Amino acid sequence: MKEFIAEPGGRYTYADDIINLQDMVLAVGSLLDGCSNFIISGCQCQGAVITPGYVWLGSKIRRFEGCADASYPYYIYEKNSNESVTYANEVNKRGRACYLASGGRSVPDTADPVTGALPQFIEVTTDYAPRLADKFFGRYALMTDSPFTRQTVRKDLLLTGTLTVEKGIESKHSLLVSPTGSKKILRGYFPEASVARLEAGTNAAPVAAVVFDLLKGSVIIESKGVVAATFTERLCTLSDLRSDTVRAGSLFFTGNQLKNISERSDKGTVRINYDGYNEGTAYFRNFEVYDGKRCTLPLLQVCGADKRVAVHAVLAVDSAHGITLSDADHVLTDAAFGGTIRWCDQSGAEAAIVGYTADKHPHFSITNAAGGILLVPKNFVDVQGDLQVNGISIAKTYATQQALTDGLNKKVDAVEGKGLSTKDFTQELYDKLNAIASGNFAGEDTPQSEGYVTTTQVAAELRKKADRLLGGLNEGEQQTAAGNLGVHSKKDADNRFGRLAELFQDYIAYLVGQGKSSSDAQQILRDKLAAAGSKDLADNYVRRDKKLSDLALSDDDARKLACKNLGAAYAADYQPKLPDTGWLQMSNSGSGTDTSKLFVRQIGSIVCIQGRINTARRDGSNEGGIIAVIPNKVEPPKYGLRTTMAHWNDDHKYNRGSSFTIDAGSRYVRIYERGMYNTEINIHFSYMT
């Protein structure tokens, strides 16, 4: 490190001295590398006043001049620029970079001219601003009096002494306790957002664990990875419970007994499957009893979904008590009654039913779909009431012994060879029937006789005359028949009327027959129909499909008059609309140019380029480098163009300028500059294609 010394008597300043001073500043700045933006010194908030000071901003130490009328939040942001100096041969070039700081109520949203990125900033509020203590010292050490509510240590922290905490210990991962020299551990952590887990065991695997589900409010105890017990607000679930006696609510388990020992009344109850899944009613439940030897079907099965109790064993009932079927929905005086005993096969199909099977009447029925019904009494079957067969009383179907005897006493015995004692068919009808004789139609050898004829005979005679009804008549007979019927014969119709398919042609033929020429006959027909001929249409009308193209117009005056009558413009009197590209941004050449403020527009054959560019943003050198490209939508100039921009000064040696050119047929705008480096300047071109 070289230190600058200036003794009395005058001393030259060398470039080394400046470089050494800059190295010292950069060395100090390197200490702050990796730190975020903060205030090094000064910049104190005193109401609306912020005092001057130094800041670490954008990886540079900068001077902030302060603010007299700040409103919060206030932003101190970087403001960088380049300054030009005169080099040898009177050429101005970039000589220094100025890293400054400014402030305001907002941060500029445009890219910095030096860094090319949005400016970095420091936010200052009435109660906080990032400073050296927390952004630099707080990065490398724990502070005894931090301005923040908490500090972050990004690496492992080992305390060899005892840690005493007055408030509490918080961990975002886990808490681990491990005795020195032992592989045993006790660890607590959150495997999920709402689940806490406390494990005891070794580093390899936990032996026991307690899991707290904060969402469900449950506690689970695990042993070697297997759930041993689960505790909820109302329920305790054990994977394996072995005890001589267990008390749960009103129920008491002892030996092989289950009993209700809490309800002090004759109505103490043990309810099985009163609720279902999760103590709710979403799903039904069944209850089954087996024989202790893993039988296939349960001896007793209560099906909740079917409301059915199935017994797959012999059902023995004490005859002293009997079996009672109770209908909870009806009383004895109702029009219907319910309740049956059913026999079903292995598929569930009903074989026999005994009981009240219909809900429309209170009749007791016995049904056997598999066979008959046998009544085998020792003595008799006594039916008290009306005995019916298929719903009809046998009293209406069968005669009693007395009624049969009385009926037989009133009968007339039949005598062989004798008929009825009365004659309903009168002699008059008998004589009339005998008088009917058969007849026939006259034939070649048979005369016609009166009497009845059969349908076959009538049909045969009609077939003989059928062809005489439709044909077989000579011309005279046809004329006679037409006159009798009041119709025209075909010959009369052809002579009197025109045929529909050749109606007009028949009329023309008729006129020609009267001595008219064909053209005169056609004209007479058109006059009668008030119709125009094809020549009339061609001479006096335009065709729709020609779209006025067949309109006969002799000269321009006639065409103009037609346009005037149509309310249309005459094309020759008007200029076509000029094409207009609108304002377009000039295109860039590579990544070095910036045409965001330079635009071009073409209207007809006139092109105008105008806007603002930076002389340092170019693709190439200062002698012919490209600053912009004309878009393809705009035509290039036919001949070469050139324009010059300059800064003028009384001292001619400071007169500096830049020339911009576009070669004939080229789209490139090139720069030739003399000392105006990194300067924004307005330029424009206008040309005809």
C-alpha cells in the first residue's frame, strides 16, 4: 500500500498518486462486498430533514447530499453517469465514471445509463433505515442490541456452555436431545403442518413415538412403528387390549360377560351399532354371531341396510311362550295388516309365504310356489266361514244336497223317438222355405231361370262384361258413350284444346295455319302475354349477371352521367388513397444499438425519420458504425443521404460534430462522429422513394 505524502516546497501529482488513492477507496469498499444496500454514516431523519451522509449502494460507496423536505417512505437511489475528457490529438472520450446518489418519493423506472439496469435503492421510513450496524456487523456477528426483533445465523451454532433462555426456544425444523457418548436420542419435530411428533430411540430408528394431530385433536402412541393406541376427544382406540375387567361408560366387561351396570332402572340397555362410521349415520352396520369354529355363515346375522335378521341355524322357541309377530304400523280394525313368514331358496327367490302379504285387505294367506299344500289332521278340518274357490263362494258354484233333490224332482224324462212338446217354427215359414228355388243366368245352351244364384255365378257373369266397359268400342260407340257421359273424346280434345306441354307452340302453329308468318305469330303471342322478346331485352335492358358491364356508354361524358345518376364517383376524377405505414420504431442492429426513441413513417413515396439517439449506442466503430436499421415495411432511399449535427463554441477547437448517412438502396443509418461520444442528440431524414 502506498501512502500519499506532500512536504513543503511544492510537489508534482502523478498518475500513480491518483491510482493509489483509488486503490485505497476500493480496498475499503471490498470489505462491504456481499452486503445489501445500507447507510454507512449520516443520513439521520430529523422530521422532514435527512442529513447528508455516505451510503453503500450498488456495490459502491457514495455521497448523499441530504434532503430538506422529505416525505416518507423516502428512497435514496444510485445515479451514475460518464464524463468525457480531452485525450491526445484533441479527441474527447470517456474519462471517468461518476457513481453518485440522489433521492425522492419514488425510484426511476428507466435503466441506468452506466449499469444498464434499474437503479438500486435504500428505503428510509420514519422508524427504520438499514445501517452499518445491522447490514454489516449483523452479517458476521450476533449483536447484543440489534435494531431488529430477530437475528439470523446462517450456519451451525455450537454452544459449549449452558444455554439459559428467559422466554422460549423456537425451532422451524426439530428439537434434538442426545446424551454425550450415547446413540440414544429424543427428538421432536413437525412432519406435517398440523402434526407434531416426539420420538425416542436411536439414530437408526425410533423405538417409541407420540404423535399429536393438532387438526383432529388426537394423540397417537406408536411402538416400533406400529400404532398401539389412539386418543381423541371422545374415543380411545387400542390395537391390543388384554384385561380381566374393562369399564367403558355404562358397560362392564368381566370374564365372558357384558352388562350395563350404571342405569338404575328396569330399562337399562346395551346398544349395539346404534351409530356407524365416525359415530355418524352415513353407513349401515351389521351384527354377526358365529359358532367359535369359523363357520362359513354366521349363526345369527343382523343386517342394518336390509333391516333383516337372518338365522343360519335351528331356531328353538319355548312353546310356553310361542312366537309373536307384531305389526307396529296397523291395528286390528285397519283395512290392511302386515307381517309374513317366508321360505326362500339359496338365491333368495321366495318359495312359500305365510301371513299378511297384501296391503289392500286384512286377509291371511298361505302361498307355496314350489308345490302343493297338504292338510293332514288326525280327525277333521273345520272351516268356519265362507269357503271360496278363486274368490267365488262354493255356495254359488256347487248345489246343496237339498237343492239338487228339488231340481231332480222337477225334470221331464226323455222318451226315445220323441221331440219337444211345442213347435216354435211356424208352418208359414216352413212353406216359404220350401218354395225357394235355385236359378241361373242365360247361356249359349241354357235359358235364364228365376231363382237364387251364388256369388260365384254373379262374379263370372260380370267378368264377361268387364272389357266392354273400358275398351272394345268402335269410333261411333265411343262418340255415343262420350255424349252420354258429357265428356270430350280424345279426338275432339286434340282438335279443340292445346296440349299443356306445347301450349304456346300449338297456338303459334294455329296462327301459321291461319296464314301468319312465324315471326308475326310469335309477336302476336307476345302482345297477348304482354311479354318482351329476347331482342327487346338485349336492346333495352342490361343483364344482372353482367353488373352493368354490358351497359352501352359511348364516351366519358356518358359514363360520368351514369355515375352521377348512380350516386357513384367517377374513378378517373379521384386519386387512390396513399398507403400509410404509421409511425414505426426503427430496428436495432445487434445488442449495441438503442432505437427506442427513433421512429420512421412512410406516406405514399415520402419517408420521414426523426427522433433521438445516443452516439455511443452503435454497432461498429465511430467511423461508419450502424446506429439504426430501416424496417422492411418502409422503402429505402433511391439515392444517398447525409445530415450533420454539431455543438458550436466561440473557440473553434471545441467545435465537435457527428455525421449520419444512409447509402442509396441501403437500410442502414451509419454514424461518423468527432468528439460527441455518449451524447444524446436529435436527428432527422426526409426522402422520396
